[in-house]
Amino acid sequence: MTLDRVEDRIAAILTEHSTPGAAVGILHGGEVTELVYGIKDVRTGEPVTTDTVFQCGSLTKSWTALAFMQLVDEGMVHLDEPVRTYLPGFRVADPEASARITSRQLLNHTNGIEEAYGDPGEGDDVYERMIAQVADAPQVSPLGHTHGYSAALGYAILARIMERIDGKPWDVIMKDRLFRPMGLTGTNSWRGDVDVARAATGHLIRSVEEGPIPTPVEYLPRSYGPGGNVTSTAREVLTLAQVFLDGGVAPNGARVLSATAIHEMTTSRVPVPDPYMFGPQWALGLVVCDWSGKTVYAHDGSTIGQNARMRILPGDDLALVLLTNGGQRETLYKEVFDVILAELGTGTIPPLPNPNLSLALDPSRYVGVYERPGTTFEVTANCGKLLLTLSLDPMHADFMGLPDRVTYDLLPISETHFLMPPVGPLEDVQSVAIYDFQHGVAQYLHTNSRVHPRSSAEAVRSGHEHQGASLRSPR
């Protein structure tokens, strides 16, 4: 690999996307290459170094899954036993789900529980409190019915199982089971343990003219811990990747997990309704991508101002990591990784499919409101074309200088999949699945890995309307 050429091209990409700072890690054939760019904080101008720690966001889930699978290795947990086996008081609103939800369904995001856990606080008992506060949480979807990403709750339940078995707070468990045995000195799960002198600051971009500004939200709540609060360096995220590449063994020779458990993590998979944005399958703590027939394991993560991307290519003995403190997400990571992949001659990331604008769809099958607390999507039709309107959180919209409602075109790829082109220069193209047709209308909208059911009022209305000879578009 011609490093100078790669470094210059990546620097140009980061500048183009107004990214303040970044760390790139490349693990190829057992050798690690680290590249760093830019600054940690626009206010100080302090440069990013190889020791700079970034917030990993939901890439944390791969760390948590790895530690949880150690309990499986030890025979302390069985993936298909109900959660109640380990947390006898566990319950949600649905009695069947309460009795039957398993650890596997938490790991692969098919449990269907709404993230209705309130404010569990910032204490060491946060995950115990979360479990207590979901007793009335409804199902977004029936247990095991569809993949729907859980940002915090699912992995918090896993963390509480770990706490009950190990008798320690989850943050201590992560140190004892992973960080110390793997020889990691810059990786932490609790913000209070982060060396602030090494930490990158997150940035948001409201306009190209203004450029990146420091985030008003410095860290995620502790409730996100097992699902989003690990901080690390590019090299130490590569250490995580190498455990998967080397059948459970860390670079320092420590056996972190059995090869059998690694195999289970990568081969136990469920389909993802929207296969285009991240990957067509979800395994145990990993996304499974298909890059032109090549299997790639991955996980992404974002906090409010920082982004992390990890890709593991076993067939090429390769892992790539990108940690940034601002800028675009999807377009940026793909352009950076494509530079490296092309230089290594291992192919590049497949682009999103082209829309099929000649596809004739019946808009009435899709039109409706799909929502969860805090997020509402409304699909409408205009002259036979589908549109999607997203209602933004008013505080977020005000800070970012955006309207409360943003409307996008939905361009069909197939009868169930659509592209959603950006409406501004700082957005990425997104893909959307609208699927699971009952009584002639779709029941779910899936985008950014999250599932949103048709609102209950719309579902009832659609069912009654279908009883007639024709189906009208619900409003």
C-alpha cells in the first residue's frame, strides 16, 4: 500500500466533508497502520494523535456482545433460555414477550420492546432501574417478528444479566472481562474514567458556511452504556476486530472467547428489512454485509457529534476502523474506506442500488403514519409519487436551524424498498423499507435500522377501509 498517496486522498475527503478530526486504523495481515488527521476540538486546535480517544456510540454493542458471550462460553447463560431464567422479575407489557424473550433476541434486535424506560438516572444501579421501569413497555412489534434496532434497552438488559451473574457493575465487568485482559489502556465504558486530555470533542455542522461547532451534548446518558458509551482509540478498536479475525484471541495472545462462540456470533443471523444501508443480516453484536459476494462483519456507532465505523473482512485478513469527531457519516466512511480498499486491491464498497422509476406502485398500500415515541414518519402521495415527511424534535430543529418537518422523495427500488435522496448538502442518501402488508397496507417502516409501526389509528382505519370494494389512501 502506498501510504503517502492514501494519506493525501483521505485528508482531502475529510476536508471536503468538514470533518474536524479523524483516526483511521488498518489491520492487514496482522500489521497495524494508524493514520490521524485534523484537530480534537475547533476551540483549541489541538491535533488528533494516535492516543486520541473517540466516542464509539453503538459500536459499543460489539464489545458488550463479546463480554456477554464469555458467559455463554462458561455455561452461565444459554442464548435461547428466557431472560427470566436470569432475571426472575423481568416483565414488559406483553405477558408472552415477558415470558419468552431470550438473550439471542436481545443481541440480534428482534425482541420488539419499545424503549420506554423513562429516566433511570446516572447511578451504578442504572440497568437495574431500567429493568424495573419497562414493566409497562409495549411491543413495537411481536416478539421475533421483525428486526428493529434497540439503541439502549436491549443491551441494558444483557448488561443486567451480566451484573446478576458476576456480582459487579457492568462498567467493572467490562474492565475485568475485556479491557484489562486485552491490554487496552485507552478504552473505557464510563465517561468518568476517560482521560479528558486525550478525548476528542464532538462537533455538529449546521451549515457549510459556519463549519463544525462543538456539540451541546457532550456524552450520552449512562442508560446507553452497554449500547453506546465505550470510548476508544483506532488501534484498540482494531484489537476488538482482531479477536473476531483470529477466532477469539487478542493480539497480546489472550484468549478472549472460544472459536465456537465467535462462530456463533457471526453465523446466528436474522434478516434486516432494509438491507441496503448497513447490511442484509444482523448477527450477535455484528452486522453482516454483502460486498459483491464477500462477507463483511461490521458495526457502526454515532453519538451527538462523533462517529465510529468498523469493517472486518475475514477473506482478506483485513479490518478497517474510522473514528471521527464530526462531519457526514455514510458518504464519508465509504469514500475513506474505498481509498484504502482500492489501494489494497480488495474491491470497494458496493453503491446503493439505482431506483427503478418505471416501477408502477399503488400508493394506497404505503400511505400512512408510522411512528414511535419521539419519531414520526408520514408517507403521502402526490401525482402517484410517494413522499416521506419526518417530524423533527423541536429542540433539535431549532439548534440545527431546520424546519420542524422535512419532506423527502421516496424513489422505488422494489415494491418494498426505496431510496430517500437528501434535501440538503450535509445529508446522506438513505434507504427505507416499507413492508409486511396486511389488509392491503404496509405495517412497518424500517430505516436507519430502526422499525416504526403503522400508527394504531391508521392500522384500524386501514383495516376498515379494506373491507369495502376499493382501498382509499388513509389521511
